Amino acid sequence: MPTRTSVSQAGAEAQCLLKNYGAGTVDGIFGARSQAAMRNAQEDINDWYGHKVAVDGMPGPSSWPWLRKLISDQHL
């Protein structure tokens, strides 16, 4: 799971997936810019799929599969 304070592979993966949402530099640290991008993606997930993931800015267990689907479906 990405963290706000340390480098993680999950953080880097999420940042790559969120590139077109403005996540910024892929550095593995899930900071403010990455969290804002994730909140936007979570809102799109809820709007487009009718699935109610928490809009908390962090890719948790319920958000990960939907984030991957969102990006795959958009072909971004």
C-alpha cells in the first residue's frame, strides 16, 4: 500500500496509473499531489461505475481494482 512518508513500489505503481490525473513525479512517495489525483480518480470511479469507493485520496484495497479498471477502460 502506498504511504505518505516513505518510498514504496505500490506508491510508484499508483503514481504511474494516475499520471493523466496529475499525480506528478513518480517517486514512490504518495504525497499531496498524488492524493489529489487519487481523489479525482475515486470520484470518477464512483460516477462512471456506480461503485462507492471512499474518496480519501489513498488507493486502498477497495480502490486498487477499480483504479486499474478505470485506467484500462480509458486507455490512458
